[in-house]
Amino acid sequence: MLQANGYIGVPQNRVDGRAKVTGAAQYAAEFDAPNLAYGIVVSSAIAKGRITSIDASAALAVPGVIQVFTHENRSRTAWFDRSYRDETAPPGSPFRPLYDDAVVYSGQPVALVVAEEYEIAACAASLVQIEYETDTHLTDIDLAKNEAYAPPRKRSGVKEPPSPRGDAEEAFVQAPVKIHHEYRVAIEHHNPMEPHASTVIYQEGGKLVIHDKTQGAQNSQSYVASVFGLSSDDVQVVAPFVGGAFGSGLRPQYQLFLAVMAALELKRSIRVVLTRDQMFTFGYRPLTIQTISLGAGPDGKLQSIMHDAIQTTSPWEDYQEVVVNWSNLLYHCDNVKLTYKLAQVDTYTPIDMRAPGAAIGVTAIETAMDELAYATGIDPIELRLRNYTETDEANKKGFTSKELRACYQIGAERFGWSKRNPEPRSMRDGRELVGWGMATGVWEAIMQKTAARAVLTQDGKLEVSSATADIGTGTYTILTQIAADTLGVNMEDVTARIGDSSLPKSPVQGGSWTAASAGSAVQTACQTVREKLFKYARQMDDSPLANASIEQVTFANGKILLTNDPSSSVTFAQAMQAGGVDRIEAEEKASPSLQTSMSYSGYSHSAVFAEVRVDEGLGIVRVTRIVNAVAAGTILNPKTARSQILGGVVFGIGMALEEESMLDHNLGRFMNHSLAEYHVPVNADIYDIDVIFVSEHEDKLNPMGVKGVGEIGVVGTAAAIGNAIYHATGKRIRDYPITIDKLLK
């Protein structure tokens, strides 16, 4: 059916933009409530051992202090592990705050001080005296890796390495050209602008309205209800705005447990906000050691791929990511062997961070492929084209769509790749060495089962709702666009409601699946409203649409018009009056096609080109140009989609050059636990980033042909920068981030 408005595919301003820039948007720690008390978390000073005594008397003596909660006086909660397991939890025994006297990682919450004012709670928290009996801890992966193991239980949604194909070891031995190296990607912390916080509003009868920093309101709701034995009807989680999360909000963090515990015990509203220091006391992107062996002929065609990874996890959960599978997915090879193991260290369980697994696994394989290009004397793009695969060879499936060749071609043309001198250290501008590098990016294109509701009223206003979240990606805007286009109303007449556990069911926002999932659900709900509206319009006395089918009409500007005769029309209000209704409501679900998932593999792809300038004497690296050509199916809003790629590229720059959480293995503690010492890219680090959306027709994954762009911008960026640094300097750094000290060695 003809769509008259044409909002989809056209750049649109964020519908929530004004609220954010004026301060009208409220975040988790900004909601107020009568009689609100404040909680401050006391963190453990040791990495492993037990608490021998806690003296809270000095804290309790401070005027305005209400209570100090510890493992000795906390209320009883659920007994079984399953009650603490949220929808994104890995296998194992989830962490239980204030459960007993055991200390299992440095920074663990060991007490919560609650007071009438924030400053009073903070002061009193410093007066809590805790004594410990320490035990030997281990946080060094190089000491733990000898005990690494293949995870015995699979994490839901995470694909295991495929079974070996051919004889990769023998093929490697026989290969004329060999690459065999170890690659490392350091620990990173998410560091969103908004710290994790929970404001729990205690209502009459013990009902809770919780404002939580979360990527899944219903995930937090079910966690709270399960842990504290509450009815889901008594717990509402509201998170309309999230000040960045990047995966840190997928799982309920410990401030939520502590705030709810205190609110239920004291029967009053409580707010708990973590400090920036405490933002380093839960999940992170884990350190990964990867070994890659590539065997190829003189023509560059791969004869063997072996990719092995060891990744850290906590002693109590087997956190898993898809790290090595990308090597098998990106390139054709008859002999492939991939392994993935976990090494336990005494830290908190890692957590997904933007493009989990791919961001680190692709960094390694794309660095190795660049090394193979130099070893064979073949241009890096040409090498990738010679090993291009048209199918998912591990799963013996075709791709729903794949325009990676076009990404290489269009990206290279925009970047000017043909002017590159392939010799390292051959390009210079004054005292700076100039390097050009490239890499491939890939990310899963996923759709999750999601529900949405659409309500149209006689005044032409449309409301669409789903429990999904907007973590800054533009979800409000694209849902508004989809609803407006589907029903033929102006965007200004559409209101999107999200981030509320009372709304139709949705999974957490992550994996770049929200646009496809929530978007398809909203579209389906609006289509049902449209069908009901058209039915009423046909039933009108002397209706000009009486003999028309829905395929013969256009919905536009609050009217239903005959497509071939726009003068014949019925307004929405007339149709609803004829039907005797003042509102039309529909709730629908959208689900991925089982047949498609069984027959095809879906991925977005990119080609990333980077220019760096390296001060030869100082080792300072500037990333002066990035061209990122992305094939991701239908682009709903080029403006917000471009912002997502820009943000992903900045993430990749941080991974390549700056971001590293440094553990003192003697203390078992992250030492650079502030934004003064944990370096993230700032405005002065960012130069020209050119985003190209390559046309790609996708008709299998979901009704709109959407693949999602939240994560593809990260993948491949760090490798492209590392490869450019090698081209500039002739120094191959395989340990990310590539810092000045590594270049000056």
C-alpha cells in the first residue's frame, strides 16, 4: 500500500531532543518523592577474604542517619540462585549483595548507610569501621590462564565455536605463508555519563515505583519481584531516559538491590547513586588473550584458520561472548579450528559492552589479516576479496543479504585508497608519519519477540507504547516515524511511550535488535488499527470506500483516500464516529521468522578506513580521518543512524588508543577508577569521521528490512587504526590499546 508521509528513510530530528537539552528529561536519580532518604554504599577494601567485624556505631551516632545495613542485619531474601538470575545472566550463581561475610572482589558492597540527606549519608559512610581477614586473590590472567576451561554450560543467546572443519593444524604446517601471533585487548569499563542509580518510591501498601538506570525495565522488575518475593503487580520500573549505558544497564546492578532492600525495611522512599569510583566495581569488557594462526598460499587464499581465545570471568559465573566465530564467518577457508576458554579471576563478573565479542574478536582477526596482506604482498582489500565468502560456512547457510563488496568499493573510493603507497613508513608530513589502514566490520542482525500497543483517538492523535528502552540510540524517534508512516499521520501527532515495565512486553535493549524488534511490533499494532479504521470507513452510509480493498487506499493526513481518486476520502474521525468508537486500540507481537533463522544467517557489514598521523619523536597518534561504509539494510533515520555510527567509531578509537582499566594485582583493585585517569576520547581526539550507508535490500529478517546500527560502528575500527599505525611506523602492536610507551619501545 502507498505510504504518503514518507518519514522512514528521511533524516528526522530527535523527538526527545528538546526535553534533553532543556533539562525536562528526568533520569533515575532525578525523580523526587516525599520523605526521600539517601543511601551511600560502603565498598570493600580487600579483594578476597571475609569480614571479621563491622562497627557502625560512629555512623549511627551522626544526626540524621537512619540505619546502616550490613550482612548482619539485612532482611531475608530469596534462597535459590534462579531467583537472582536476570534475563541476560550467564550460567552460574549470581552475586548477592550483603549476603554473608565473604568478600569475593575488591569494591564489593559491604554496607549501605541511609540518612535523611545525601551529604549526611556520605559523611557517615566514612565512619563505618570494618575489619577483614584476607585470603590470597588472583586477578592476573597470565597466572590464571593455565587453568582456563571451555564453559560447561552455554550462555543463552551466545553461539559456541563451531566444530572444527577439515584439518586446520596440518593445513597450517603445509601452508607456504604463515601468520602466528598473540593479540590482546585490555579491560574496558563502560563509563556512561549517567552513573548507575535507583530511586525507589515506597507507596501505601508496600507497592514500589522504581526509577532505575536500566536497559530493560521489565528485566529489573522481574529481578526485584523474584528476589524480594513480591508480586509483579506491586513493582513498577520506570526508565524513560537513560544517560548512556553501552551494556552496563543490561543486568540489574547492586544499587537496585540495596535501594529496594532499604525501602522495604524502612517503609519509605530511598535513593542510591553510585559514585564514579563505584562504577568500576561491577561488570566490564573482559581482558582477552587471542592466538591466531593463518596459513595461506602465495596468492593469499586462506588454507588454514585457527583462532583461540582465553577470556576472564568471575569465580561464580561463566560469562561468555562470541569472540572467535567471526574468523570463520568473514572468510572462506576449508580448514578451520576455533576454541574459546574462560579463566577465573577474583573480580566481578564481566558484562556485555557495545558489540560484545565482535569488538575484540574482529580486532584480532583483522589485524592478522593485515599481517597476511604484507606477508603476501597483496593489497589488504584485494586479500579480503580473494577470501570473500558468499555463505555462512560454519552453519551452511546463505546470508539474508550481504553488500560487503560494495562497502569495500565505496569506502575505498571515498577514502582515496588507490593513492596509498603500500610500503610502511613511506608517507610523511613534516615530523609526522602518515599511515592508512583498513579493516572489515561485522555484527549480528537480530530480531527478538516484542509487543507493542497503538491507540488512535478521534482527534487524530496516536500513541504507541512498548516496554523497550532508549539509551540514546533514538528509539523514541524511530518508533514515532514508523507509527506515523504506517497510519498516515504527522509525526507531531504521535506520542511514543517506552521504558516502563507496565507497557507491552519487550526484551532488554541491546544487540542492535531494538529497531527491528520494537519497530516491527509498533508497525504491526498500527496496521491492526488501520484495518479496524478501514472497516469502519467502509461501513459508513454512502461510503466512497465501500467497494475498495485496503490495498486500494492510502492513509494520509488523517484521511483514508482512494489511491486512484484522492478526492474520494473519509476522515479518521468520520470512520470512528460511524463505528461508534472514540478510540481504536490494538496490541500486537512481532517475532522473528523460524523459517528464516533455519535457512539464513543475518549480519550487518562494514569496511572501515583509517588515517593516522604519528609524531615520530613523541609517539603521539592522531586519528585524522575515518571512513566507515556500512551495509545495514533499511536505514530508518539517517540522522540518528549516523550518530550511532559516529559514537561507535569513537568507541573504537578509545579501544585502539586509550581505554584500559588497570588492575593492581597486589591489591586486586582497578587503580584508574576515575575519568581523570581512565582515558576516553574527548573532542580534541576526534577529527573527520565520514559515515556512508551502502544501499542494501533486506527482505527476510523482519518486515522493515532493518539490521540495526548501534554496534557495527565499533567493530573493525580499532583494527583499522592499528593497521594504519603499522603502515605509518612499521611497528606492529598486537596489544590494544596502542599507547605511546608501546610505540617508543
